[in-house]
Amino acid sequence: MPNLCKKIIVIHYGEIALKGRNRIFFENKLKTNIKKALHKVNIKEIERLRGRLVINLAEAGQEKLAKVGLQNVFGISHFSFGTAVEKDIEAIKRQPGACWKISLLIHLK
């Protein structure tokens, strides 16, 4: 059975959300700064999602390193670690116990 639980970091940003037509410029600059801060972390991708950014980690066990890197990035108001799972409750129930040991975040697209 493939592991469908993906490790993610949800990043909430402050005043960037208030920007008008140039908001995308500031979001992209924040993404660039995050990538620089997390140069030692194996990142699969960084997605924009309804007023926040979601970092998909390529592998588990990088949370401490990511926390250190993100703490001083200008523009981030707070961030949380989570696990993205399928939208199907039966698929979630079938996942190995490792998915249940941390807070689950259903990642909606």
C-alpha cells in the first residue's frame, strides 16, 4: 500500500494578504525567501493556497531543520506542520499508524 500521507508546512503571512494588484509579486518574493531559508530542507514544491503557502516536504523528519529556517523569514506571521491526506475518509482510515500520531490536516485543492 502506498503511503498517501504527505508531510506539509502551512505558512500564514501577514500584510501581504492586504496587497492589491501587486500581491502576487510579494507572494513570489516570500516564496523565494522561504526557498533560501530552507536550502538544507528537501522541498518537493511550494503552493499558493487561499491566502497562505503550503510547502510539500519531499521526506519526513525535516521538521526541526525547517522550523529553524522559517523562524526569521520576514513576512511570515506563523506556520504549522501537518500531514496532507486524501479527501476520502475510508482511505484515511486505511493509512498506517504513523499518520495518526501527528495532527492531521486535510489538504483541500
